[in-house]
Amino acid sequence: MSYITQTLALLVLGALLIQFLKPYPLRKWLGLALLAIGVVGIFKGGEQEVLGFDLDLLTVLAVLLGITLFSTRRKFTEED
């Protein structure tokens, strides 16, 4: 799979996850988990592929998605 196709597929999946994942605790903990997995993957990863996706690309997008989910964790909570 080409690098551009991988990037587009992962960005679409990330955008869907950000848009449709609504519960606060799930957004918080998934964001923290993706952030931790991404940071560890950046330092421990190599020239590997996971399910046809480049591991370096997965880790960078996991960090970005984790930061976005964590920073917007209260997006769908009701404000009084």
C-alpha cells in the first residue's frame, strides 16, 4: 500500500473516531492510551509494518489522535 493511501486511510479513521466517540471517560482514556502507545512506538519502532501500515506513520498519527481526543474530551458533555 502506498504511503499516501495509508495516510489518507488513517486520517479518515481518526476523523471518524474523533467525531463519533462521545463518552467522556472513553475519550479521555483512549486519548491517553494512544498518546502513550505513540510515544513508546516512536522510540521503540523500526522499519516494520502492522497490518500493512507503516509503523512510523501509525505512531505519529497515534500521538496526534491521542492529543486531540484528550484535549477535546469534554466536547460532548452538557454545560450548565
